Amino acid sequence: MADELVQYDLEAGVATITLDSPHNRNALSAQLRRELTAALTRAIDEEQARVIVLTHTGPVFCAGMDLKEAKGAGSDDQGVNGFPAILEQLWTSPKPVVARLAGPARAGGVGMVAAADIAVAVDDATFAFTEVRIGVVPALISVTVLPRLAPRAAHELFLTGDTFDAARAVDIGLLNAAVPAAELDAKVDAYVGSLVRGGPTALAATKELLHGERGRTIGSELEQKQAVSAHYFASDEGQEGIAAFAEKRPPRWVP
């Protein structure tokens, strides 16, 4: 049996879900997606869980989709096809979700950060929407990311794929706070301490209020965008970009 890639712990009302696949930078492999979905379901259903903290082992929060699995796969078999459920769980969870980042996030990893209610990262963490660099489209993660980001920043960062730092992530609305590594746990604990003081029913209703009608339609929106993402991952351009990334060379469209 393969080692578990997602760990679950419940203590003092806090369900901590830990991505534990450091060998591939916590990439969203099929196994990790299955286990993360199960862990989120458990946390949402468990009455004693009042707040969910999503964190990680290793130096990287999440590198995005597992490109090894995406190589050669058709549109029906792309990893993005299992990802909408995770984003929907994070977005619609009646329990507040706090993302704790001790390292960088890319692509789908940034989508999960955006889906959380509160996100805190170390100040040397970096972020990027790298999809266009490998010939694919950030369609699926746009559902959670675009409501957070300042529009001008979204255009710049989605189209260029450029890396940006934690300070800018705070400025454009992706993060709530960026702190020195030594202060990360204290900052997360402070948010969690405030959240557990709220009534569970009131917190769930407040999340519905914050998300409005979109909270009730996000499932269908994710389904639509999933088809777009899967199409481009399986396209000739996407497969060339994935191959170029694996071979550490520029894709053929770069002048």
C-alpha cells in the first residue's frame, strides 16, 4: 500500500489537514487529490471540527497539477478532472478554512489558497500562475482566484505567468498576511483563536452571506471551467509545454 499523502489531525476543535507529498512538492497527483477530498469531507462532517487548517510538509505548499500524470493523458483523464470537488469543498465548507503556507504555491496550489477563507504565508513565499508558460489555461482556478485578486493584477499575472512575492500577494488580495517564518504559527493560531469563538451555525451562515449567490452556483461554474482546463492540458500545445518542462527546455513556441 502506498504511503498516505495527506495527514489528518483533530485537536481542540481544529482539523489540521496536511499535504504530505514533499517528494514531488505536494503536486496534485491522483492519490493526493483522493486523500485530500476524503480529509476535507471528514473535517466538514465531523461535529467536533470547528475550523479547518490546510498546511503542508516540505518546503513547498503545492506545486500545482502533477505534470507527470498529465503527460500523454487525454482530456477525460487529466488531473484537473478531480480538482473541482476540492475547490468547491474549500469554498463552500461551513467551517472556516485557513491556509498556512511555509513555502511557495503554484497554479492549482494558488487556487486552493484563494479558496480558503483566510490565507497566511511566510514572507519569502512566492506565487505564480504558470499555466500559460506550459501552454495551458488557468480556467479552473480562475473560479476561486478571480474573486480575490485586483483585476489589473489578475490580467498581468495570469497572462505573463510571472512570479510574485508574498508582499504583493497581500496587496492584491490573495493573502491576508505575510509574516517571518518564526511568526507563522503564532499568526495562524491567532486567526484560529478568533474563529473558534464564533458560533458554528453563525459562521456557516456568514460564509453563505459572504459568497452570496455564487456560493450556490460554484459547482456548475467549476464544472464548466474544468472542461476548458482539461482540453488545454490534453491539447498539442499543452502536451508540448509539459514535455518542455520535463526536459528543462523552452517550448517550441518561444522565439
